[in-house]
Amino acid sequence: MPRPGFVLDVDKSTPPILFHHGEGFRLEKLPADRSRVIYPGEPLEALDDVEQSIQDALLHPLDMDPLPELLKPGMKLTIAFDDVSLPLPPMKRPDIRQRVIEAVLDMAAAAGVDDVHLIAALALHRRMTEDELRHAVGDRVYDAFAPQGALYNHDAEDPDNLAFLGETKHGEEVEINKRAAESDLLVYVNINIVSMDGGHKSTATGLASYRAIKHHHNVHTMEHSKSFMDRHNSELHHSNWRMGKVIADAGVKVFQIETTINNDTFGDALPMSVLAKREWEWTAKDRVSFIGMQQGLKRLSGPTRRKIFQAHRAPYGVTSVTAGAIEPVHEKTLQHCFDQHLVEVEGQTDILTMGLPYICPYNVNSIMNPILVMCLGLGYFFNMYRGKPLVREGGVLIMTHPTPWEFHPVHHPSYIDFFEQVLADTTDPTEIEQKWEKQFAEDEWYRHLYRTSYAYHGVHPFYMWYWGSHALKHLGRVIIVGGDKRAVHRLGFKAASTLNDAFEMAEDVVGRHPTITHLKNPPIVMADVK
Amino acid sequence: MVDKKGLEKLASSVQKARAKVPPVRALVAQTSFPYRAPTTPLTVEPKPEEPTLLGHYDSDWARKLPARYARFFLTEGMVRPIIAGLAQPERKGLDRLADLDGPVIFAANHHSHIDAGLLITSLPEPYRHQVFAAAAADYFFDTRVKATASALVLNAIPIERTKVGRRSAEQAAGLIDDGWSMIIFPEGGRSPDGWGQPFRGGAAYLAIKCGVPVVPIHLAGTGRILPKGKNRPKPQRTVVTFGTPIRANEGERSQGFSDRIEAAVAALADEATTDWYSARRRAASGETPTLAGPESGAWRRTWALTANRKKPRTTTKRWPDL
């Protein structure tokens, strides 16, 4: 029976706590009697028979007819699927997308459907490479569809292949992939690694254009999404739900398939398995492996370390497969996500600490540049709450990460200019949005790289910054421990060499003897703050 | 000739070097987690330790290549000479195994700790180095040292004697399916008085489950080398008799098959103490003596046991010791 997540009150017997630190780790002693650590739950039991569960979901969908009844000869079928940003880290083969898509295609083949397209729903993310597509959908599917041009990446900047479907009552324009919009049936295959994923957001964002996405990927929306992991209190989701209604009213029929995975991020094999263990349960073998891993990593170059970590494939177990109409499916999926991730926490804290790992949604097979460090900490980890933020208003956020001044020139070209030009001017999200966004979003060179190379859209670094705007507004100070000082200062944060130094610096903002909460993530944990 | 000044210089530099090295105690005191074992926070209920001994012992490592090489050298370089010295085995009936192909279950009677070693060294190739032993979890796997030694030397897996262990049965069946043969003593333990004990159904169950034949084997004489309750072995001659492999009949239940295995071992015991033809005739007329011996008082059972010995004791001591 897996143990649920819990809150540990730190006392003198508590051993140092493991903090992720990019492609490395730190062991940090937290002050006794005023610190607490939020531990994630152990991996929930995985489904015994995933194939059977997929069949059950497709044959008994929620509020829709069974999939075989929706498939007819001569119809236009489009299967969209989540891109390389999910799950994190990538899962061991076979990827759950492959298993679901193969099951859908088996039924389509039985029904005699010839016109089938598969689209990686990547919105404004970079295009997936052949290897990445093969990993996601499997070789069998790739070889059957890619050579005919029927398996491809969504292009949010292709005017010929986008369909304008109308506006919401709030004036939000809805424009999505033309093929998806004109299909008789759109099957969307999700991996819902966190509660933010899925629902109407899959189609309304994943298959949308910049023209549509800008209506919810902006400072106002993000500042009013409290948090965007809690759909019912997220302006981001409200906007997507409104767009979902426009899509449905335009006659787009979506058969939603959502899947959830458990917290088995690091598996049973040492040395990675130690990262999922509670420190006081480390055996002698765990400790030897950890010391070996630490010492080994110290002696390796940054690119080698990155290569090793990026090669890790997580042995996630699939915990649910649900199919049918978007809203009932998503409500069920949310429950599965919360079962794995939610931990009840009593009250807020003065200082929130977090160890940032080597990966975030936008640096799979890439470099975690300083903007992504900000986005992972202030965007994702800060928002891992329901109710109230873990840290009080005016509190301090302390993150550990090396924050190197490094960028992937192919994946993140506009990030480089954003960092050099925009952040050198201002770090205020609203000012950035008003002064700079349009210029980057409509830059022809960035557009060209997004469409033909493997670059994130020109506007993407702005969205990363907006992603953290709620945290920026809420926090009194942000400190990065162990980061490149120049890069940290460019982000507008403070740099500290040690965690104790960071605590000293934080006391200037929150007063003496502050309370401290450490969010021990990954594996994923979400705080239900009372 | 050594210069006095040079010696002084050397001594002083040694002293300086020693002063730079902190004492071991100070080094130990300075170490912290993860170099030291962690302490458990006061508010946390320590996780119950997962059992790793008895029936939970994981012996998979013993079937990896390094352990297999080590076992090969142990079997041939240590166990075989010891068995040759202590048991001087005579091996009969090996020709009955000539047509065997694939994994089998070797089921033998059990008198002594030496039985497993004797049996393994008596097996023909390819079985000798492709076999695992089902060993009592409560005896062979109760300490880490015994468990490691049993797994390494005998390629043993733990079998629960006191309860039906699904885990043990599944592990054994998995190994048989993977091509390993099994040695099992269906009596479940060593004989307390030299006579046999009723066979339990494990060997028959696994043979039916995996669809493999059972080779009945009778071991004679090992009870006199190292009987239950003794620690010091006494060399004796032994006889290992291999029987004809038997398979479960269509729809046969494990208890019925187990009875047939027991009867086959009893017939081999009869063959070892008399001759093959006489034993066959008694088997045909249902008069084979049981392994369990007569139902009578302890002294009469011992009396009957010694009467069954085919050969006189070979290590009679002369008295007085001249």
C-alpha cells in the first residue's frame, strides 16, 4: 500500500534534506522547530492491464457513444496528441500515447477509415524531432503515417491551415488547426501529469494559433489564476473553457482521452531511486550510491551531466485511462491527479524553499536557461497549490539551481534576445508585455525558425515570464542559491552561496525566526493549503 | 652512514605531517549524513523494515553469471572432494536419465545436510550446473550469512515449510519455466530417526503446474554420515539410486502424483537394499516396504533399520586399541 504524502515538522533528529540543484543535488539542514517539509506521496498502484483499460475506456466512454460507433468509412479522423513537454521526464517505452493511439487506430482500421491524420499538438512549442515523435507514438504508427505526410507537428503560424471559429463572449478569438476543425471526429490523446493539463485546454491551446493563445497567455490571466493547477480558480482555464464552447458550437466533435500516471519518476534502480526516498530511510546502499553519484557528477562537464540526466526515462505506471466528452472526462482525471499529488498543509509560511531539478516542460533534450529556471520555480512550483499559496504575501521564495547563463541556440533563439535585451530593460511583466511582446511575437525570423527549425515561438519567453507573474506580484523577494550571480541578477533576483546565507537575506524581508516550508518536488506534490 | 642532522630533519617532518592528519576519532565525529546513517525525525513513525530473510530472501543474484562461475568452482573444487571423502558415493541408475530433455524435478528422500551436496555432485550434465535447490526458509535463510551461503553454493531458493507459500511456488515455477531443474526433498526435512517421513505435495504440484517429469532418487547411507542432531560428520559409504522419470497422468491431482513419487522412491530404497529384480517383483505385488518403516516402538524401528543395511559397517574399531 503506497504511503500518501505528508508534512514533516523538522526537529533536531531530522537529517539533511535532499534538494534538487539542476543536474546535481544538495543536502541541506533546515532549522529545527520552525521548518517543515512537504513530501510527495509514494507512487499509486498502476493499472494491472493497461491495454484492457484502454479498451474499456474507448468502448464505454463518458457521455459519448463508444468510439467504434463514431468511426465510419469515408470520414475524416484526426488524432491529436500531447507534445514533447509531457510527461516529465519522458516515460519509458512504450509511451502511453502510443498505446492509446494504436488502440484508436485498430478501431479506425476495423471501421474502414482511410483519411486519418495525426498531429502533435504543440501550440507555440518547438516542433518535435523524428526521434521524439517515434518515442511518443511508436515506430509502427510513425512508419504508417509520417511518410505519407499524415503525421506532423501543428503549425500555429500557417495561415492556410488555421480555421477561425469565432469569438467568446469576452471577445477572445478562437482559431485552431484547420484539419482538426474540419474533421468529422477529433480524438485528443492526453497525458495529464498535473491537474493543469487536459480538459478544453488540450484543443483550445494545443491546436491553437498565436492569435488565440494570446488571449489567455498574458499577465492579467496569470495574475488571476490562483492557481493554474486548480482549474476552478484559474482564469487560464476559464478562458480555455469559454473557447472550448466556441469550438463545440462550431461543430468540432472532440473525443477526449485522458490518462494519468503515478509518481514513479525515478524507478527502483540505484542511484536514481534514492531521489524518491525519504532521507531517514536511506539504506547504506542508498547512501553509497548517492555519494558515488554526487562525486561522479562533480567531475563531469556540464554537457555530459546534462546528457546523462536527459537520457533518463521514467518507469511511470499508468493509473487511469478515461475517454468521452471533455468535461466529465476531465473531472474524473482531476480526481486521479489529486489522489496522487495533493497533500494537506496547514497555513502559509514566511519562506518557501524548493530544489529545482534539471528538467521543465520546455527543456526536454535541451538546456534549462535562466528564464526557464524562473518559470519552473515561480511558474510551476509556486503554483503547486490549491486554496492559498504556500508562502504568505510578501514572503520569500528560495530556490536552489545553478542557473547557468546558457541557452540552446536552436531551441531557444528568442530567449537569448529576451534575456539580453528585454530583461536588461525591465523585469516587470506588465511593462514587458506592453513594450516588447508584439515585436518578438511578430518577428519574421523567429516565425521562420518556429515553422521550419526546432525553435520555440518568438513570444514563448514572454509567456514563461508571465507564467511567474502571480508569484512575482505575491512575493517580497526571490533568492537563488548556488546560481550564476550575473544570470540571477539579470532575472531581478538575489543570489546566495549557501542556504544559510539565503535565510539570513530573507530575514531582512520577513523578520527574525521566520517559518520555513520546503516543497520536496519531484516527484510531484501539490499542497492543499488550508 | 646516516647523517644525524638528516635524521632529525626527517623526524621533524614526520611529526609535522602527523600533526596535519586529524585523528580518526575527530574524522568520524565530523562526518555527517550521507556518510553517516540518518536519524529518524521524532514525529515520524519509522518504516517497518521490509523482511529480507526467510521466505522473503531474494536469491536472484545467485543465478547471475558471476555467481554461476563461483558456484561452478565451489561445486567442482570444494563440494565434490568433500563428498568424495565423506560419502564415497556409488551412483546407480544414471542410464535411466539418458532420454531426458529439458528441466526436471529431482525428488529424493532426506536424511542429512550432506544430501544436497551429494545429490548435486551426482547429477549428470547438463543438470549439475543448471539446477536450483528448494531449501527450508526457516533453516537455511534465517541469517544473512546462511542465506548467502545457501544461495551461492546450492543455488537455493527459500521454501516455506509451515505454510503454503505462493511466492515460493511461483518463484520455483518461474525458474523451471526458465529452464532450471529443481532439487527438492519432499519430506520437508531431515529424518529424525533414519526412517522416512510422508512426502508433501510440493514436488508433484510443481511438476503438474510446469508440465515437467519428476526423477525419483533414493539416497542411502547419508543418515549415518551426518544424522540430524550431530555436528561432526563420520565418513560412510553411500548409494545414490536414480529412478525412471515419471510424469503426472492426464488430470491427476498433486496428492495422487505425490503418492506415486513416494512409492517410486520406496521402490528404489528396496532396490538399494536388495536387488533390482526382487524390488520390481515386490513393487508389482504391492509389497514394497514403506519408507516410513514399521509402526512400532522406537527401539524396534531402530532394530529394523539396522537389519535393512545391505553392507556391514566398514569403520568398525578394534578394541582394545592396540
